Amino acid sequence: QGYTKDNTVPTPGVRQQVATYIQQKLRTSHHSLRKKLYVIWTGGNDFFYNPTLQPEQIVDSLMNSVTDLLAVGAKNFLLFNQVPIQTLPSFQQSNQAIFFKNLTDRANIHL
């Protein structure tokens, strides 16, 4: 779980979002989860809004989410590398390009 920019409003992490999705789908859908493509792209907000997280922790959370989906029958996944977050406008304002580049590289290597 993370928080918004001012650390005032809690926001669900990827694993919490996947858990909510699974609960809703298992209750309401009679379609096979095996026939769907699960596209997961996550991590950028974690680097900016929760600087205590290490890139490896973020990727591990992503992979735990994939494991959770596999456990309920999901089969097809498309996982994106972390975008070079140092190039995004909100990250450029922080003047920490090298720091964010290192985080991006570590996340992508771990993934």
C-alpha cells in the first residue's frame, strides 16, 4: 500500500488491486480466467511517493500478484519493464535524474 503525494490518502498497491479484482471476478464472472490477457504495468508511483521501498520489493510485489492470479487459473500475462521514470515530467521536477535512473535500472534487472 502507498499514499498520495502528500502522504495523506492511502492508495492500494498492485497486490491489493489484484486481490480486489480476483474477489470481484470470482463472485461475478463465469468466464474462464485462462482466456484473458493480464497486462500489468506498475511501480512508477512507488518510486516517487514511497522512497523507502527498494526496487526489488516493488518487483517482488508485482510477481506475487502474478502468482495470485496463477493460483486462480490465469494463464496469459504481459508485464512491462519500468519506464525510465527520470524522464517523466513529475520526476524531472525533483532534480534527481541519476537517482531515479538507478532505481529504474535495478527494477528492470530484477524483473
